[in-house]
Amino acid sequence: MDEPAPRWGVSGGSAVAPSDHQRTGRDGALTLRFERRDNRTVLAGCRFTLPLQVLAPVALDDDACVVSLLNPTGGVVGGDRLSVDVDVQPDAHACLTTPSATRIYRAAAEPAEQRVRLRVAPGATVEWVPDHTIPSAGAALRQSLEIEAGAGARLIAVDAFAAGRVARGEAWRFARLDSALTVRDAAGLVLHDRFVLTGGDRWRRLGFAEDHAYFATVVAVADAGLDRFVADLPGALAAVDGARAGVARLPRRGVLVRCLAFTAPALADVLATVWALARGRLLGRAPLSLRKL
């Protein structure tokens, strides 16, 4: 893993040496650096410690560098500690996703933890669009997504969940979900959004999820195009069945979208609609197909 990988143009290897051999495979670290070179974005740096790694970058867009983050162990278990650091240099454009949904397994004691930090330099663009998280019955997860946005930076970030393994009748049977989404810039806080949920049927009721077993938050940050995005979103969502969404302007630089869906396909449809519109109105880019099977 310490040898360079010229085909990628990056180096793979251990980002952090575990302090205890018993934590090997439990403490995952991933560090990525994107740079703008010759009118395109490249993955200029990559270091990782299992159970985190990335797939080779793919050219699905003539501007963005698209990278899939991968956990080859098949899921996250209680006590796992995962850390992702992404540095996007000026004028670079990174799109980060996952090959599939992320499973969170039952926690016998400590919760699983994941911390993601995105540094978006002036003029840079980041699209953080992982598939949704699926907590098993008894799962406990504490996660944070912390974003630093430079002047003129643009951001589209998705935080999506299933209420559990819905087809197995495990909706809302997780132990605890604690998720925080924070965006800052040079002027201070743009957004701090956090929820802490414990399992239970009350979330199905009127005024809560109302039998929607899938939910998501999307935040978009830009210095132009926000008003048009907000105005056009209701019309775009009218064609989506089995889901609903609401949108609101943040005090400055941003938009927040809340989504509820009855099924996983409906969640995928509503998020694809929001993402496509955000790409068009904020980035001036066509919708991006990630070609997942």
C-alpha cells in the first residue's frame, strides 16, 4: 500500500498508524487532496488506513474529478472510528460519492463514529453525494460533516438515511442516530444542523416522519443562482412520486432542503432531482450520472 500508483496519479498508504494493534481495522482514516491542473481536476494526494479506501477516479464529467469512497468490510460496526479529510484546492472541482448505501450494524457498547472534514478553497467546488445510510436494529452512530468554504466556493452536500432495514420490518429500531452538518466560511457560521434520534414508533406519527421511512438533508452553498434554484425546485419535484421536500434560504450564501420518502427508489429520485437542479442553477453543469449498478 506504500507504493505509488501511477495509473491514479496518487499514493496509497497508511494515513495514521493505529496506536493499538487491537484497533487495526477499526480506526479508518482517509485523506484526499484535489488540485486543478491543465484545465482539469486531478486527485493529487490519497492516503488511507483500512477500513476506508477509495476507488480509482473516473471521468464522468469534463470538469469534476469523481471519486467513490469505499468500506470493503461491508459495513460499520459499533466502536469503529472513521475519519475523512478532503482538501480541495483553488478552482478544483471534486465529486465524492459511495458505490452503494452504507450499513451500520448493531452496537454492543460504543457507537460507531465518523467525522468528515471538507476544506473547499476559494473558487473550488465540492459535491458530497454519498448513498444513504442504513442502520440495523440496535445500531448507534455518531457522525459529523464539517465544511470550510472559501470565498467563491460552491458546495452541494447530501446527508441521507433509511429508518432501518425497512423490508425486514426494522424501521426505527436503531438505538441512536446523531448527525451534525456544519458549514463555515471566513465570515463565520453559514449552517449548523444537528439531529439526535432514538428508535421508536413515534417517528411514524403525524408531525414526525408520517410513515416515510427515508429522510435526507441537502445543503447548497454558492454566491449566485440560489434564488432561481429555490423558485424552480417545487416544479421539478412535482414529477417525483412517493416523496416530498421543502426548501428554505439560509441567512446568507446557502439553501437547505429537507426530503422525506416512502421507499428507497423514491429517495433516490428526489435526491437526484434536487442534485440535478442544484448542478444546473448553481454550477452551470448538466446532471451527472454516476452509473451505479
